[in-house]
Amino acid sequence: NAGVTQTPKFRVLKTGQSMTLLCAQDMNHEYMYWYRQDPGMGLRLIHYSVGEGTTAKGEVPDGYNVSRLKKQNFLLGLESAAPSQTSVYFCASSYNIGPMEGRGYEQYFGPGTRLTVT
Amino acid sequence: GQSLEQPSEVTAVEGAIVQINCTYQTSGFYGLSWYQQHDGGAPTFLSYNALDGLEETGRFSSFLSRSDSYGYLLLQELQMKDSASYFCASGAGSYQLTFGKGTKLSVIP
């Protein structure tokens, strides 16, 4: 099993350009997430999905859109990139196990995408 | 909302024991998770406490006290490969995790 994969690994954009980050998982997980990680800020949730065809906003959703057309894929889009979106983006997935059942909040992370917006 | 506080840096000697603390303030709380992240790598799950007490997994243990809104990660028999950042994280339902800003652990010979 590949686990969680992300495409691309690196990307440089100019301000105003658009792009889509692709996340794929082969563990049949119901839940998928997009995070951004900035130095000294930890991981912040952008958007998440609790199942195919559903998405919801996280802590920092502005400037991003997502889609979950297939259970195994979760796409993150930047419509008009800004320098403030320079970050490392991580995708994660998890089972829908209840929080009181051991490892209830175990998320599996992809390798990340390093995005620079100039 | 949720916020988690943890020290930014900790240094410990190889073979020793180190404790990384995490205090949290939440409007809803289901448990405390711990993740490890090596430089340039992805976070990986270490442990989860839903109930008060100690959970042990090999050299790593994690503790939770709900009454004190406090938890810690204990690493024993430190090895050089344990040098990494460690994040506590809590969820308030729907599996949305809020992460602390991370503790960078440096293990020295």
C-alpha cells in the first residue's frame, strides 16, 4: 500500500496564478484533511471531508477550495495564489473511528507539498 | 475553539528520559494525541489518550489529566533518532484536530 500520496512535491507559483494539489489514499478512509504548516505555527486545518461529495471549512479556509469527487481523492485548489500562501501543505486521512475507541484521532499524513508564491 | 501550549524547544542527553508537556484550553474535548515529525518529513502518529492515565507504547508513554487540562509525552532511553518535533493535538468532534505549535527535541551525545 502506498498510504497517502501527494502531487506535486514542489511548486513555485507567481502571484495570481492558480493550481491544484492532489491527494490520494488507498486505505479506504472516510475522512480526509488538508493542512498547512508554517514555521513556528504548527499544523493548521484548511478544509476537511467526512465522505465522498462532502467538504467543510477548517481553521484557515480563505483563498482555498476543495473537492472530494471520489472517496480516495481530495483536491486542494488555489484560485489566485498570494505570497501569504507560501507554505508546506499536508494531506491526511483517517478512519471514522469513535474518539473513545483507541487511536481515535490517528491521522495518516502524506509527504507534503512545498509551495512558494513569488 | 481550542488552544494548546507546549514548550518550543527541549534538549536532552542520549539515553536519558525527557518529558514534553502540553496544556490545553478547549470548548469541547475528546482526547489528546501526540505526533512526531522529523525535519522535512510528515507527521506520524505516536499515541492517543481518551481517558485519564498513562498509555505506554514501547519507549514512549503519554499521560492525560482532564481535571488539570494537561498531558505529557514521556520518551525513555533517548536515541539520536528521537531528535524531531513533537506535537500535541486535540479534537472536539468531527475529527478536526487542533495542533500545538510543536516542541523541537534535540538529543545530544
